[in-house]
Amino acid sequence: MERVLIRTEDLSKIYHMGEVSVEALRDANLEIYKGEFVVILGPSGSGKSTLLNIIGGMDTPTLGKAIFKGEELGDLDDNGLTRYRRENIGFIFQFYNLLPNLTARENVELVTDMSSDTLDVMEVLDKVGLKDRADHFPSQLSGGEQQRVAVARAVAKNPEMLLCDEPTGALDNTTGRVVLRVLKEINESLGKTVLVITHNAAIAEMADRVLYLSNGRIANIRTIENPIDPERIEW
Amino acid sequence: MNKLMLMTLRDIKSNKGQYIAVLLVVVIGITMYNATLMSYENLSHSVEYYYEEYRLPHLFVKLNKSSESIVSAAERIDGVAAAQGRLVLDVPMEISGYEGKIQARVVSVPKSNDDALNRLYIDEGRYVSGDYRDTALVEKLFMEAHGLETGSTLYPIINGKRIELEAAGKAVSPEYIYPIPSARELMPDYERFTILYLEHGFMQQLFGYEGVVNEVVVQLKDEAYTEEVKKELEYTFKHYGLISVGEREDQASYMMMDNELMGLESMGYSYPMIFLIIGSIVIYMLLLRLVDNQRSQIGVLMALGFTKRSILFHYLGYALFVGFTGSILGGLLGMWLGGSLTRYYLVFFNIPVLQIRTSLGVLAAGILMSVGFCGIAGYNAAKRVLRIAPAEAMRPVAPVEGKKWWGERLLPFLAGLRISWRLTFRNMWRNKKRTLFTIFAIAMTVGIMISILMLLDSVDLLFDKAFGDSLSYDYKVTFTADMHQDIVNDLMEFREVTYAEPMAEYPFRMTNGWRQKETVVEGIRQKSDIYRLSDLNGNRADVPGEGILLTEGLAKSLGVKVGDTISMEALYKPGTEHQVTVKGLVEQYMGGSGFMEVGALNRAMKEGSTISSALIKVRYGSESFIKELEGMPYVQSVKEPDDMVKQYYEYMDLMYAMIGVIITMSCIMGFAIIYNTTTISIMERRRELASLRIMGFSNKQVSELIFNENTAVSILGLVVGMPLGRAIGAQIIAFYPEDVMSLPLVVFPKTYVLAAITVALFVVLAQLANMRRISRMDLVEVMKSRE
């Protein structure tokens, strides 16, 4: 029924640190479908960030393949990966990483300026509830607001998929819930695939599917029949 | 080794590019300082010692032929230590195997060299005492230029007779360490001007001047009484054919040497200072970034129990390392370069008692200066360590406060720029201090370049004006003595001469109230087509039938304007004093600084139609005629208008070498600045830049952001640096004495363009050198680490 957006085949990543080799990811096989809300859950060191980085085109696997819409990421050179990130992926980081010198609106415009087929900046800011704060600089915004600007920035260029690395990690639960609410809404109303990695198990309940990672392996994949509303998540 | 020191050294090693760049700037500054000041000390000590030991007189009394007995009158004046009468006469001279005309200045010296003022340094051969007749000591550089040796024969033409003299040896006099006939000649011509030293009695006999002197040189007991003794001398000799009483400072060789020393000393301080200031600024910026980047590390050190003071010293260590290493390297290089510079000076100056010694004082001052400058810069950057609380240091830095800057509010078009450019300007605004420093540093680089290149522009323009269209004669024929104007008609008789014009050049003393100036006045034909003057606007100016035209420089130093009346008196003809009206101001040429109609000049001299030279045009292919002309007894020299230019450009070799060195050094400095600011701004914003890369900005787009910033800062630096360079250049030019050579203030557009291209090149090079930092940025790593 669903279209596969990204598929990995026996994905492994081995880091060599001096004489020690660390296998961060081992034979990961998974498929992510268009329009899905997926949470990747696991303790720190379980390999979730590695997986996210490879899917996001920021890192390359040691073995195996990551295939996005039939195109293997391993075949792309540096420029190809840059283009892949620009066109298909919207990143959201734990620490927002907004440019301090640009206002909320300008941070979003920064990405819309370089892509075609983008969404209207003000509409997106409206969607994350920051229309009125558009001309504020990051230092004038709360953490939750800054993260919502980051979400707007990721969404505005109209990517296929949002990759969120601990998006609520630096937030208290109230503001965290607001950010999750925004993510869910973008997933539902715009049909964007959202992939959230977190060590916070409570968040998993709002997803369509949950991948459990442990020691670099995918330990379990669970489909959730009735995802709960983000407002009801407690942690 | 202390662990903190180890950290310092390792840090320096891993950022060696930046430290090498700043070290270079410091090394250059200290090298220049040591090289110039050491040669200054070498030269000034040597010269002083030479003047003292070889008894350079303090006062020079020029007289018309006067009885020798008046010398004792000078000796009796209070404050006079010694006085000596002598004969000084210029004659043409020939030597075998050389076609050119030689001007020989024949100077009489006493029987014993030991008692003499202007004692001679005998480089080779023996002194000319009374026992050896028909011998002369000859100026050393002339002998060397012609390959003459002791025993060679010289043929001076005295009273129209070709005399034979044997060279007794090579000699150097403190009066001619820079052997030029007068201050009007800028460069020595070792082939065509020389000094012959003849025993006094022998010279009197040879010239038929028995019992007569025309100069009295005076040594003072105490220089403090120069003015008093001068007045006394003027009074004493008033009725004995006094022409002038001159001080050492009026003496050509002394003046040139003094100028050179003053220039060397001021260069020894000014340029190195600029380099040290720039070096300190770069160190300051480097350390500021280092401390900010290592906040958490500082926190850890504090938590471990290191005192703030020891951490402060740790960071100060970077600056002191650069300052100390730089001063030692610069000291060594400077000593080596100073030696060569001093030796280079010897090509131009005849200083037989050169004392090269390593001045520990200069060396120590260099080290102190370098360590001081770097230390102050380092301390100012590192002192922020003192404000850091340990717990706070371990936490990430609060986000930088973003702000729109007033430029965007004031100039709406700035707010309408593309985001990448808006970002550029805001970043510059965010780091106001650094932006300003960088602009200042680039401005100084540009300033140094322009100020130096401007000298060349000015010299070119001067020559272009002096020898371009305005002087269209082929040769200037200078006579051995004053001639009647009719000689011009005689010259016209020659088949080869198509045109001839009279010219007179005589030294005058110009007086306006208490202001006095000795200068050469040129008499030329009215409406001359081959010797044209131009007014200050560049339009043609013509000498008036009566009255005088002055150069701007002379008018200024006399404090007169057009319409004023000044008094002029021929230097060699006392009693010719009379009033003359200033009819206009003209551009400065080399040579005279007053211009009159030749007849008017004659009237001023109270003489008939007398001229000293003629300007001629000749038919094509008249080389052999010119040779013939040069050989005529009444002809002193035949020169092309650009002979002087040729000679000057030869002399310029040294100047070009210096200019080359300074420009190279300022280029290194410019590159070091831009390279370092580029590196710093990349390192500082790694996280920002990595975010952009992750969002899909290409390496090129990210580099562009940095490039834009450098470009904007460099343009501002250029805008400030160009007028700054012109101002510095004007200061340097003002330093040249006006009566020797007054350079026009000009910067050719090509100089500005060259400066702009150079800076653009630095920006591109610095960018290329840093491209790797951007393209090799490990995105995952940068995002993970929370600096």
C-alpha cells in the first residue's frame, strides 16, 4: 500500500579510533514509507544518530546501502549529497542551530532562497505558531520558540522528509509537547515523512511505527495502531 | 615541562599557519627596526667620529681673492679654535683614455696633514708635502671609477694651460664624503667630478695666486657660539671680499649625509612601529578567539584548581612566545641585513673610518619593544579569563545576540539585499572590534604601499615636467667662465647647430625681512621655445622683462606672494644688492628656483651681456661635433637635458631596492592579516557554517559568505588606506629639503589600482588557503561538539 521512501540494506558503520574499532551500526535493514511518522528509540550509543546521519546524507556507511526513492546514496559524491540534503531532507537539531544574526523569518528565508518549489515563509511560520514573532532574533526567543523556528526552517523548503535529532532534548515537557504537536501537524496536514530519534520512550506512543535500536542493531519494529495525541504524552 | 606550557606549544603547533603568519609580521617589523637603526648607529657614529678626528671645520668663509694675512684676524676672534686659509678653485681636467669632460675642484692643503683642518685620510700613496712638487692627492672614488693608480698622470687645465700632475695617492676628506660639487647636484658623478688636493704654496704658485686665499675654514672651541662667531667673522671680513659665511649644515656633503641619517632614523622607527602594531592586533584577535573557544577547557582547568592568574599567564604565553621568538629572529636577521645596508651606503658615501659594531642597545630595545607590544595585546585578550566563573565556563555560551544594525534601518537598500549579503554585514557588525581592526590593518598595508609607490610617481612626474615637453633643447653647453652673449652667435655659425639660446645661472642670496635663502637664479630668453616654464596650474609661464618668477617652495620659505618685492644679491659679487618684484609663481624644476629674463639678470648682476651657458639644438647625427665642442677650451661640459635623469635613475637603484623590500614586507603583512581573520572567522563559526552545509548549502556557497565578508572589509580598508597612503607619502616627501628637490604631490591612478589588485589577490589567496577548512569540516563532529 505505502510507497517506500527510503530503504536500507545491511547498513553497517564501523568507526576506527586508533586501534579500537567500534561498530556503531550493524546490518540495519529497514524501510520507511512516505507520509509515515517514525520514532527511532534507543539508549545513547545504540546507533540512532549514526543511522540518522547516514539517512540524512551527512555520513556514509562502511557496508551496505541506503536507497532513497531508488537512488543509492552511496553513489552520490559530495555535491550530490549536498543537493540531496537541500532538496529532500529537513533537519531539526537538539540545539536548534539557528543563525543568531538572522531573524526567525530570515532564518527560514535562508533556505527558501536557495531552493525552488518552496512553501510560503509566513504561512509556515503561522503553522508553527510564530507568525507574530517572525521579526525576532533567536536571542529574543525561548527555547521552544527557537525549536519551532527550526521546524519551520526545515519544512519551508518543502522536503520529503524531516529528520529530527532529539528535538525535545533541550526543552522542558510543556514546550517539548508544543514542538511535537507542530511536527505531528506537519506530518498530517502536509503529508511529510517525519523521523524522530530520541531516547525518550514516551514519545514513541505518538508514532505510526517505532524502531528499537540496541547496540547498533535494530532489535524490534513495532507498528502502533492508534497513535496518541502529543498533548497526552507525559515524561 | 610545565603542562600548561606544553599545551601552549601543542596549540601553536596545531594552528601553525596562523602563528607563522603573525610571527612573520613581527619578525619583519623587528628586522627593519634592527637593520635601519643599526646602520643608522654605525653610520652616525662613524661620521661623527670621522668629522671629529679629521677636523671638519664648523664654519666656511668664502672670499674673493684676499691676502693671506687676514687668516690671523679670524684666529683672533673669541671662540675660534683654529682657522686656516686655503684656495678652492674649479678647473676642467683631462685624463688619458677618457673622452668626457671632468670638473676638478682643486683645494689647497697645508704642508703637514696632522695640523690641517679637513685632515685627509690617505687611502693609498703619500701626503703632498712641500718636498714633492707637481703632485696631487686625488679623491678616492674618482680614482677607482677610472681605474687610476698612484703615479698616474692628470691634466688639469689651469689658466688655459694643460698642466701635468702626478697622482700622489687616493685621499678622502671629511668635507667630501658625498663627493658632489654643490647641493644642487643630487647624485655624485664619480667619473666627471673630482677633488685634487695640492700643497698650499704649490697651488698658489701654479695658479699665480701668490699670497692669496679665497676661503678661510674655521674650527670652533664650542659649537654653542656658532652664531656669535659667524657674526664676528662677517664683520671682520666685510671689507676683505666676503662672499658668505657658511655653516656645516650649508655644506653639500654634510647636508646630504645629515638628510640621509635623518631619513634612516625616522624610517627605523616609523615602519617597524606599523608592523608591530599590526602584529599586536593580529595576536589580540587570535587570542580572543582562542579564549572564547577554550571556555570549557578554562572551566576544567579552574575546577582542577589552577589559579586564574596561572591560566592568564598560560594565554599570555602565546603572545610572549610570538613576541620573543619574533624579536630574536628579527634581531638576527636585522643584524645581518643592517651589515649589508651599511655596506651599501659605502657605495655612496666616502667614510674611511666606518665602525660596524653590533649595538646591543638596539637589539635589546627591539626585544623589549616586540615582547612589550605582543604582551600588551596578549594581556588585553587574555584578561577576559579573569571574568570567567568556573561553573559558567563549563556551560555552553549563550547564543550571540543577533541584531539588525543601524545601517539597515538607515539605508533601506541594505535590508533588501540577498540574505547572504545581509548576513555578511551583520557579521561584520557583530564583531565590530575585529572588523575595525581588520579594516585598520588593511588600510595600513595599503597605506604603506601607496606611500612608497607614490614616491616613484612623484619622481616620474617631476622628471616628466622638468624634462618632458618643457625642455626641448638638445644640449646645454656650460662654459668654463662667464662669456659674452655673442658666443651664442658664434655657436650658430657651426653648420651642425640649428638654434642656440643664451642662458645664465648664478647663485643669489634672496632676502625678505629676516628671511633669507641662497638659491640659483636662471636667466633665460623671453618666450623661449626650448626652455619652457609653467605656472602652478600647468599653463605656460613666461619670464617677465623685469621682475622675477619664483618657485612655490622658494616663495613659501621667503614668505612672499606675487606682487611683493624682495631683495637679491649675487653671491660672488658683493654690492649687487637690489630690489626685485615677484611677478609670478612657477612649478619647481630641478636646478634654479628663481627665473628672470637673461638681460634682467645681467642688470641684477650689474654686468653687461654675460652668460654662463647656452642651450642648443643640433642637426641629426652631430655626435662627432659634440665631441669637438666638448674639447673646446671655453667649454666646461655639454649635457643632454636628461643626463641628470639617467644619473638619477642610477642612484635610484638603492632606493628601488629599499622600496622593493618595504613593499614585499607590507604584502606579507597584508596577507598575514587577511589569512588570519579568515581563519578566525571560519573557526569561530564552524557550527553555523556546518548547519548551513547540512541544510544543503554547498561548500561554494558557504565559502562565499566568508569571501563576501573579506571583500567588504577589504574594500573598506582600501577606501581608508588610499587617502592614508597619500597622507603618509606627503609626510615623506615633505621630509626632502625643498631647495634640493621639491617633489610634486601626486599619486597616479595606476598606483591605486595596483594597491587594490594586491589586496584582492590577498583575499583570494587567503580564501584558497582556507578552502580546505570548509570542505574538510566534519559535519557530524561539528554538530555533536558543543563548543
